[in-house]
Amino acid sequence: MQKDSKIYIAGHRGMVGSAIQRKLENDGYHNILKYTSKDLDLRDQSDVHDMMSQDKPDYVVIAAAKVGGIHANNTYRAEFLYDNLMIQTNLINASHKHDVKKLLFLGSSCIYPKMAPQPLKEEYLLTDTLEPTNEPYAIAKIAGIKMCDAYRNQYGCNFISAMPTNLYGPNDNYDLANSHVLPALIRKFHEAKKSGDSEVVMWGTGSPKREFLHVDDLAEACFFMLLNYDQPGQLNVGTGEDISIKEVAEIIKNIVGFEGEITNDLSKPDGTPRKLMDVDKIHTLGWKHKIELRDGIKMVYEGLKDKEWY
């Protein structure tokens, strides 16, 4: 990948896409194509092909997706399946048609079976049933992996797939109806402190364990893969360390400075009991995360607390 290579980042304004853009620009890659959803509907096949025909990118990163937490995934099941299938299908097929040199598809750890052994190895894909609450999203992402592999197999396309664990960082979504657990907790503790509340209510039991990766670490991993990884199948990207939701809540409570109690809403679902990535493969290739969870959350909150961010 040359410094003047033309790189299209689908979803450049989202948390993942903006982090990848920052990483590339910091390393001297400034020929980056950026389209907002108003300019380009990635669900429209003709729009995508017209863009590819006009701009002819050398590299494509698919960071655009319809995403959300348990509530959003379980409520908008049709949109999570349709939108994600259309976005990735149009981009992968158009990248083949217009001779893109390399494509990086970004998925999610939810592709793995609900009760798969821990930590989650790449080979556990499609070995059992998925978590029901986010099954449509997971099915779409699995289809993306398999489509990249099929185009590699049939046409020789250098299309690769990264499967990041739970992410957090700048440009996250703090909408309590649609956000993931960590940003939702940051907002809840921040608002509770501002309002002088005596408690923060946490969904479920707090016992499920999750792995969290700062999005800047993911961007480093994506850059590493664009330069060094050319294999079929998905590559796990994570820290290889997990923590209970209750422990995450305690860390955020301490960083925000909230002095009340944490209570549980047991009417809300816990989701998958545990999701820990096996990251031995990417470690062997030479990449490892740098930002530890407490430090990362502190950096995120310090960048937010004095701004209008929700």
C-alpha cells in the first residue's frame, strides 16, 4: 500500500471508520475517499457501482454498518439484517468488478455461537446456534466473511475479514436506546452525577463477561492487516482479556466520580454469558493491543465530560 494509494473508507464518520481514517492520515495516507450517507446510499447497488467506476479506489475498508446494543438488535431485526447485507454485498461485489487491490471487511464477535467454548477461536464459526437477540446482525456479518472468501476463491480477490471484540472510544454512540453497554454506562453515571441521583440502574445481573478494545487499537490492527495479512477466513482482534459488566460499571463509577449505588434491573436480558476472543493468531502475526481498559475509559471520559455529547 503506497502513501498515495486511493483508499475508500465506508463509514468514515463512525467510531471505527473515523479511527481508521485518523490512523491512516497520521501515517501519511491522505488520498482517502469520504462519502456521507447523504452523498452515497451503500444499500443502493447502482450508487455503489457508480462511485467505484468514477473514483476507482485501490483499497476499500468496510466499516459502515447498522449497529447497536441488545435492545436495538432485538427490536430492529429486519433492518439489522437487510441494511448490513446490502451494504457489504454491494461493496464487496463492486470492489471485485472495479479491480480493487485489497478489501478489509469488519465484522463482530457476535458471529460466534452463543455457547461456544471460551476463548472464541476462529474455527468455532458456524459450529452451533447464535445468540437469539442479535442473530440477524450476526448472520449478516457471517455472510460478509463468506462472501469475501468466495470472491477470493473464485476470482482471486485479496479480500480479508477482521472480527473485533466489543469496542469503545471517540465518536461512540451514547443513545441509551441503541448504544452498547460501555457507552451506555458512561452516560448513565455522568447524568446521575450531574443530577445528584442516589443510584444508577444497570441492565441484567451484571454477571456476563465481556472483552473491550479501544477503537484506536482496532485501527492499528486494521492498518497492520492491510499491510501484512492476506489470508481467507476471519481474524480475531481483541485484548484476550475479559471482565464482568458489574466490574466495568464499578470502574466507570470511579472514573466519573459518582458516589451513589448501583442497582440491577433484572427484567432486562443479560445476553451472551461470555464473549472472550482467542487472539493467539494475530499475536503470532505480530500485533497486540496497547491501551488497557481503565486507561482507555479514562481517556474517553476526559474527552467527553465538558462537551455536549448526547
